Amino acid sequence: MQCALCGKEAKLVKARVEGAVIEVCEDCVKFGERIFEPVYKPVKRKVKLDFEEKEIAERYGKRVFDARNEKGLSREELAKLLGEKESVIRRIEEEEVVPDSELAKKIENKLGIKLFEEYKEEARKVKGKKVPELTLGDVVEVR
């Protein structure tokens, strides 16, 4: 990749230079302000399982943690029962990962809990009336 300022082939970073966000080399960062991006990726909360839309339950990690402790299982023991790595169980309990449908079913069966719920889209209301969905015409101004 080439630096937007000097054209040098190098590893690039994002920087704000005179109001514009561009990719520059480490040498050219001094001409602006480096933009740091978060390392993590947000976890998607809505998942399609078995051809129906379901939503991960709130605090699903705590549900797994509590149920595992009630059964007297360590993370390692639960991982062996499920045929998974201990780190996967830890990441689910810490809500870093949303389990796929197959793993979710295994966890639900072994621990006797529900991890996914039917997806319910809440209707917005204003003074007792349902708010209609926005259309492109509601957002765009035509001149």
C-alpha cells in the first residue's frame, strides 16, 4: 500500500491530516493526528438459527456460568462434555462470542437452560399510536 502523502510503500495507519482522514506511513503521521481504531469487533446479537430468527438472551454468559456452577462442573469438564475447548466456554461465559446453533443446542441440553429467544421487533409508539416505518422519502430532501 502506498502512503497518501509521500507515496512510499509501507504499512499504513489512519490519520487526520488537515481535516481529512487518510492512510499514511509512520513517517507522515507527524503531519496530522493518528486515529486509533478499536481492536475488538462487536458481537452480533441477532442470529439466524434453524431458519427462524432468534435473538441471544440478555446476559447469556451469566446463564451459562450460573448453570455450570449449579451442576458443579468446571469449565474444563463442561468443555469435555460438549467436545469443545475450554477457551470457547470461557469466551461464551464472558460474552466475547455468541455460540452457533449447534453449540447452543449442546449447551442448552447439558445445562438445561435457554440461550436464544424468539426475535421480537418492538413497535415504537408515540402517545399511544404506532409510529409508521420510515421510508426513503421521509429521509431524503428533494430540491
